[in-house]
Amino acid sequence: MKKFLIIISIVFVAFTVNAQQNTTFSQYMLNYYSINPAVAGTESYMPIALGFRQSWTGFTNAPSMQMISGHTAINNEMGVGAKIYNFSTGPSRKTGVEGTYAYRFDFGDDMHLSLGLSVLMYQMYLDITKLDMKDQDDNVLYGSSAHRVIVPDASFGAYFYAKNYFAGVSINQLFNRKVDFATNYLKEEQVRHYYLIGGYNYEINDNFTVQPSLMAKFIEAGAFQMDLNAKVIYKKMFFGGVSYRFGESIVMMFGVDIKNITLGYSYDYTLNEIGNYSNGSHELMVIFKLGGKSTASL
């Protein structure tokens, strides 16, 4: 019994602290809609983004995430979007769908403020057969090899942007729902996540553009994350960049933007103790830009 509780603690600490419940892609600057619903409909085209992330390579059953998202403007004021995502680590998995509505206010000098609200539904899944329980007769999870819980939730965001700069704030998991796997041991509270983003687009000359940006994430459980990013674009086609995630990792990324398709790759070099046992994290991002001219944008 004691061994079982230790295993359960490790599983949920890994899920809530390291994965922070809502894992973000390292290349979120290619798709800010992934962390802020107010971004829906703010582009001149319809971006369809596909992302795959494999964290902590070298670990068995290491965390991985897949996502497909898209958003578009439906008139001069309103935008809509949708996401499907899956996050798994060891015996646990979180799979969800999300729908977004956003309304935009326009100001002078090409400045805009967008407010967005997402409603979402996700399933928390725990496969008991993947737990190595010392006591095979433990009746804590008796009668079931897997536990599933359906959870409704919502997120809200505000996004202010102009031609060369932007800033935004968003709140995820607004309902603070408690996930109960119908036992006295498997419970988890889906705490709120707060995101702050900001960035600037500086054109050095006709060939080079520099885009510094930042993201801060605060989780009500007490965790805090800060990213400082710098991306360089050459001839509005090739890009490369680096991110420093304080106390956690250094991220290197590069990609290409050709004919309404963006391809991006990033590698996370882990700086904390996990880096002693992991080969880092890999990520791929593909974005199809429908109905508009492709540019390497903020």
C-alpha cells in the first residue's frame, strides 16, 4: 500500500508540477492562439497549426503532446477558433476539444483590442495497468483497469496588438474543477493558469527582422515560469531563435516560411536535474496559412 501511494504521488507530481497541467509548446510564438483565445481571428489568413512535442527523450513513457488548432475572422469584428489536443505522460492522459469566440475593437493608428472566450471539454484518463503496484491485491482501484473523468472548463483572454508590437493576458482553467477518480487517493484540482505575453517587431533592413518577446506563466498552485525569446527572420522566409526559460531550459529553434506554409523545429536543452537523465525535448510545428499571403509574423 505504501509503495502504491508513492507511485501515485510521483505520477501526479510529474503531471501537475513538471507538466504544469497545461503544457505549452516551445514554439508558441508561431501560434499564440494556443495559449490565448483572444488571438482568434486576428490574422489576415486562417492558420491551421499542427504541433507535436516529445519531452524528456530518453525516459520511458516520457511526456508527449499533440495538437491541431485553427482560427479565422468571420467579419471585421468577430473571430472563431477551435483546438483538439492530447497530452500523455506514463499512465495518465488528457485529451480535449475547445471552441473559441472573440470580439475585436479597433482604434486609431492600426491598433486593436480583442477579447476571447473559450469553452472546452476534456477527458482525464488513468491506465491502472501501467502502474507497477507492489501489492497486486491492493483494492484501492479494485474492479477497474482504467479511470476516466470528463471535465468541462473555460478560458478567457485579452490581446492588444498593432503593426509592430503586441501584449496579451489570458486565464486558463477558469472553473478550478476538482478531478475525482472515484477513490480517496486519486484526486486533482485543475488550478488556474495565468499567461502574460508581449513582443515587438523590429525591421533592421530589407533582409533582417528581429522579434524579441516574453511569456510569463503563473499557476495558482504556486509555480511560476518566465521565458525570454529572440527570433531573427531573414528575407521574410528563414527564421531562427533562442529562448531562455529561467531555471529550466534553453530552447533553440529554426524554420522556414514558404508559400503559405510554415515549418518549425525546436530543441529544449534541460538545465535542471532532469537534464542529467534526459536527452532534451524535441518539437515540430507545421502551419498552413489559408486565404492570405504568408509572412513571418509576430
